[in-house]
Amino acid sequence: MDIQQGRAIDGIVARLPQAYPGPGGAVAVVQQGRVLVRHAWGMADPARRLPFTTETVVPVCSVTKQFTCALMLALHGDAAALDGDVRAALPGLAGPVPTAAQLAANQSGIRDYWALTVLCGADPEGVFTPADAAAMTAAVRSLQFAPGTRYAYSNLNFRILGDILERRAGLPLGELLADRILAPAGMETARWQPDTSLPLPGGAVGHEGTAATGFFPAVNRIHWSGDAGLCATLEDMIAWERQIDRTRDDPASLYARLSAPVAFGDGRPARYGMGLARTPVFGRIVTGHGGALRGWRIRRLHVAAARLSVVVLFNHDHDAHAAALSVLAAALGVPEPSWPSDGDAADHAGNWFDAETGLVLTARAEGGRVLARFGGAEAALAPAADGIARSLDMTLRRQGDDLHLDRPGDNLGRALTRLDRPQAVDLAGRYRSDELDATLDVDSFGGVYHAGFTGRLGQGAWKPLQPAGGECWIMPDPRAMDSAPPGAWTLRLRREGGRVAGVTAGCYIARGVDFRRIG
């Protein structure tokens, strides 16, 4: 690393607390096994005046997924060894059963269980137990797409894998991870704590809020396992990155096997496998993962070609991925990714329907950008003079009256149709999902329709519905049990003889849930 590059890294690291304000955080840069940066700032718990240090224990959340997959490989050699266990874990599933490798690549077609908690009446601050997880796994009767054909993030994939590993070994997942993965990597203070309601060792607290509103402790009462549950310090994560570098030339090493190329069933390359994302950035393949719980944001990135890793930990809800990319760009000595914005953003605006996923894409123009939401978080795309709006993960292109959506990481390229004006319809009624054992109530209050779900997790709050056009309605959902909420659900009406006979509900990670009218 030359002097100019070192100054660039130091400058970015020094600006992180101001660019991503919150109670505290930490960042590390590791290259060729050497620690170039290890820095922490702020408070782990302002109320008790506990500083955030490189030895502060935090939940790494979904970063756990790669460790679950590493354990699977360490114990069984090949994911295929668990295929029979996957079939046994899904006794009610009709049709093709995904393989363990498809679970680990988020190609299973299994809907995300944290998203489904919304349809089961969950309170975002409610309690979710291992028994609840077992019931939701046993309730799987259908898939949202054929295994191996598409990508959709699903935490339940990794919960199932974690449960299988425990049953096979007859030992808790935490013990297995500590013995086979954490100790060999030198992650001395990493520990297993799947119950998010318990205080963290050392007393760190996650926070919601903003610098403008103030920060307050986040409330989490969910139990996860396999999909998340590992807690670690920055020093532990540095040890993991150094272990990756030490074993870089061994094709049999765990990280080499975790980060090996993955494909969809049609042979097209996939951008996710074995609990790791594989993203082309800065002209290089970057492997890594993010983690999120209300009040916590984690990101680790690794560039094998440069033997370079970046880890960012926040005890607040700012964008750790953007922060990690900024640090990575400085460490590589390259500009951050950008696209020209010299096209007409308004050309893409509107509500667009995708018949395959059953979802509405909403797009609006703001500040010269296209802000698009396709079931999850809103993404900013840059419209270019060639008529294509681009971001790191997707493109939008007008084709006559249609809008073509391309998400290569999901193996999804589709022409979406513009929705016409909403139809006047009496949507009020009661609907039932037999698969989820849940009901949906819809009623009008002063001319505004609201939806409410009741199921195995309780009676959910009323949520307003927005007409999207045609037979489609949008239900905003900015808050759920998981810190990455569905964002918005599409509710599409189904008619029989002109009467509304049912509703199909879906978000990007839990599509095609059918509710039939019962009242």
C-alpha cells in the first residue's frame, strides 16, 4: 500500500462517524493477512457510557450464514449429503423438493419466514420462539418458484440447514460452530446467542432513530438459528479474514469451497451461494455478506484477487454496505461505482406489474434519479441517455408500452406491463390462507381500505392499502420482526363471475400466498 492509498483509507475511515452518524461503530481493513486499519468510535451504550471498542461483542446477524455453510462442509464434505434430510424437514411440500445446495444458494423457492410472520399476525416487537420456527417450517406446502430457476433471499433456507446439522450431530449448533469453525479460525471471543432478547456480553446495545430524531434502544425478541445467531467482535472478524488469507492457496479450504462459482439450473452464473454473495464491483468479484437486526448493521467484503477484506460494524441502522464499499474503494485505489444520469427519469415512472412474480414495481422520478421498489427496499437508479436506468443490481428499460426489468443476480429478466387506473371494487371481506392457517380482513374506514392479518403469531395491526392500478393494491410494510422488512406487499385480486373471490399476497422474498374469500 503506497502513501497516497494509505491517506485515502485514513480519510474515509475518519469520515465514517459523520457520514453514518450513530452511537458507535468499528471498521477493519485487512490485506495480505496484515491489519491496515482497526478502528472503533463512539458508544456501545451511551446510557451507561460504555465506549465502542474493537472488542465490543455485536450480533453479526446474517453474516452467520456463511459459517453455517462452512460447518455443513466441515461436517459432511458435500451439501448433497443433506438432501435426504431436507426432504424429511419438508414433509408437506408438494412437487419437487430443493436440494441442500439450493437452500444454501437461496435458489430453493422456499418463502422467507420472517416475511411470512407479517401474514401470520406478528407484532414487530413480539416474541418468536424455536417452536414458532418449527411450525412455520412444517407448514411449507408450496414454493414460490421451481428450485434452481431463480434467486430469492430466504432466511428459512439456513434455519432448515442449521436444524439438520444439530439433529445429525446430536449437539447444539453453537457447540459445533465453536469446535469446528470458530476455534480453528482464532475467533476467540465469538459466541453463539440466537435469542435476540438476551443482553449481549459486554453490554452493547443496538439503536434505532436518526441524528435528527435522536437514538433509542431497539427492541428485538426473535430467536433465530442457522440464518443468524453468531455474535463476534471486530477482532474476531479480523481473525476470520486472516484465516481466509492464510488458506487462500488451498483449494480444499473452507472459504475456497464457500466462494466457488455457483450456477442456476439453466447454467447461468449465480451471484449467491453457500451463504455468500458474489458481486462484480470495481471490475473485481467481491464476496461477502451483510447482517441486520433492528439497531444493528454489519458488512464484510472480500476481494480474493487483491487479498483484501473490509469489515464494518454499526450499532445503529445506517447503511453499513455503502460504508464498506467506500472503504473498499479507497483501499483498492479506485473510484466508487457511479453511472451517468443524463436521461429522463420520468420515462420510467409509474406502476408496473410482473405476471411471473405477481408483484408491482413502483417507480418515481426524484432528483434526476429513478426510485424503484420491487417488493423490497427502494433502489436508486441512474437514467442514461440510452433510455436505460441502472444501479449495481438491476436495470430498467422502456420497451414501447412495457418496462423491461433485468436483475441478473436473481436470474430474472422480464417485461412488465403498466397498470391502468384502479377499478372500483368492493374489496372488503375476510380471506383465508390454508397453507399459513391465517386470515386476512379488509375493511374501509372513511373511504380508505385497510388490511389486517391474524394467525399463529397473533392479530396484526391494520395497515392502509394503496390502489396500484388494475386489480392490484399495495400494502406498505416498513416494519416487521426482521430488520429488513418486506417494504411493500402486492395484493392482487382474483375474481370469479365478476366477484372478488380471493387475494394473492406477495413480496419479493415471499411471493404468491393465496387467500380465498370466506366472508
